[in-house]
Amino acid sequence: MQTFAQYHDEGTRLKKLNEYQDSLTHLGKKIVNDENDMERKNANYQFIKILVQALKINNSFLFPFDSVKSVSIINSPDNRFRILSWHVMNLDGSYRFYGTVQINTGGPLKMFPLEDYSPLLKNPEDSVTDSHKWYGAQYYKIMPVYGPKPYYVLLGWKGNTVKSTKKVIDVISFNNGVPQFGMPVFNGNSKTRNRVIFEYARQVSMLLRFVPEQNIIVFDHLSAPDGRSKDKPETFGPDLSYDGYKLKDGRWTYVENIDMRNITDGTSTDNQYIDPKKQAAKDRALLPVRH
């Protein structure tokens, strides 16, 4: 009898999660594609409410929400937590980021909502922040670094303005179970950074990826198109050379002019964050024409 009850409960739980997932998928498409600024924001408020209800279902951590394409969901490799992150485009072409860190409790919900504080962070590369002062981004990769104080490196897409895009290498660690972002572990260019931020022209794309075989984060070297633009990152683009950060003794050391021929190509799928709006436009272009 007990087994039947367990199956019944599990069936009810999954049915409810799938219903929530359907609503989130629908609202997520609206957040990405709706041309109307207020509609996007209203869809996002509804999205957050439904997401919280869904996550409150016991053991929701195990539910992948994989049909909700507007949200990036990355699990830490040790399955200790996962980060859900997404963005809403503002009227002026800039972005606001949303997210939450969900802890794997094996049962009841424990999460830390992330509040995008980017516009108010004066020196984000020097800042260590908590979930209330998050340097918002949509993450696509997480890598653990084990040591006396373990932490996880995050690679994220940040959008920015109509002129430029940003990507970020960030760190999440836990102090007494509470997430903290940023850590002084990136050495190079005569300073130590808590996180690394790249800015470049919106019409170009930038490679930023982790190569686990060599314990290195590789990225396009960004440069100005001419001498007059050297202080205008919104004009920067890849110049066909590559730099990186190499992991050594729990810290990351800047390396210039990496020969990409020596870099394994096994993880090339991580190299670009796919902007959901661009992906949606591509998907629409592939749809059969209705008469």
C-alpha cells in the first residue's frame, strides 16, 4: 500500500512540475520575443512567481526544466547546487539579469534569489558581493576548483547596450552555506582581479571557454580597430590572437598569445553563449511558411 502511495505522490509531483514547466516555457518565449517592453516585464514577473512555486515542490532540484529555453540552468559538477539565470531586455537595448542559486537539499527548497546590482557596482572587477549585489549575467559554464577553500568559476554572457556586449569570468563560493560572488584569484596585467570582464562591439562574437584537459580558460584577444578607438571598448573585436587564464595552485594566471593549435577542441560547444533572441529568430526562419 505504501509503495502505491509513493508512486501516486511521485506522479502528482511530476505532473505539477510539468504543468509549471509548460507555463514557464510559454512566458519565457514572451520575455525573449515580445516587442512590447511592458509585456516583456509583465511576463517576467509572472515567470518569477511561477518559478518559485515550481521550485517549492519537494525535491524540485532534480527536475531539469529543460524545455524552458529562455533560462540557463547549470548544475555544479558535484551536484551541490545549481544556478538558474536569464535576462530581460530593457527599452533602451540594455539588459537586466535575474537568477537564483538553488541548493540541493534532497527535499525542501533552499535558494538564494540573485538581485542584479550591475549598474551600481562602481568597480566590479574589484568587488566581492553577495546575492543582493550580484553582477548579473547569464551563465553557460561552471567549473569547480578544489582546495583549502573550494570555489567554482562561472563563465557568463552579460549583454550590455545597443553598442556593446560583455562577457564575464566570475567566481561563486560559499561561506557558511551562503553564496558569495568574486574572489581575488585572477592574476595578470599587474593586478589581481575578483572577476574578469570583457567588453566588445555588439555585432561581433567573442570566444570564452574552459578547456578542462589543460586547466585553462581561453578567450579571444580583443583590440581596437584603430589608434583613435583604444579607449572605446564598444568598438573592440577579436584580432585572431588568443589569451587565457591558466590554473595553478588554486589561482588563475594570465597567459598571452596562446597557440590554439595546442588546445583540444572537445568543448567547443561552450565557446559562445547563444543569445535566445537570435536563436528564436533563426528558429523562426526555419519554420515552414503558412499560407
